[in-house]
Amino acid sequence: MFLSPSRRLNLRSQLLRVTATASSLAALSALLDPDRTAGAMGLFLVGVNGYSQFYAIYVGVRLATAGLALLAARRGDQPILGDLAALFILAQPLGRLVASFAIGLPQGLLFAVSGIEVLVGLALLLLRPRGMPFSPLPSS
């Protein structure tokens, strides 16, 4: 099934907006209740550095991902922005995959989150307007 370029762009834009919303809500959850959010991810926060690192990743990086996804959704004429958002999303399950060689795959909620991240990241790349991946503009 082939999608028209405008339909691909529309679907990609919608997925980027959903991604921005989900990342923003995850950051808000981490900001409002860091201990509970950390506990759900199997983390135990200790001391100033532990909380600082948690906020850097679960608030800072999530908000950066949300901002990039929102910018990419608004600037469909620059598909590299959506490609970069996809790479940010795919970096997380990739890191967990690397860790799995030493300690095993994530379990429970985090395993499900990883699966969703893989699906969303790949969908964003597959819905990219035609052209070379990671090029600034789609082909004409």
C-alpha cells in the first residue's frame, strides 16, 4: 500500500505531535513525582547527584525530544527534524539493548515502553517524505 506524499506528511506530523505530547507528559510526571517515576523504571534516587541526573534525563531530555518532535511536526518541509526526533526516540531502546547483553532485557512496563519507542521511531522513519534519509530536504 502506497501513501500519497501529502498523506505520509500528515501521518508523520500527527505521530510527531503524539510523541511530543507523550514526552511532555513523561517529563511532567518525572518533575511532579520523581521518586514514583523512578521507581516505575526500576531506579532508586539517592542524593543530590542521583536526583540531578534523573532530572537531566527524564525531564531535560524528554522535554528536548518533545520540543524537537513538535518543531518537526510544524516544519514538514524539513524532514531531517523528524529523522532526528526518530533517532532520539530509537536511542533509548538501543541503549537498553546494549545493556541487555550484560544484565538482560528490561522487564514489565519498561519492556512495553521500549517496544513502543521502537515502533514509533521506525514509523517516523518509514513515513519520511521520499528522499535520502537524514537529508535536509525531501527529493522533488
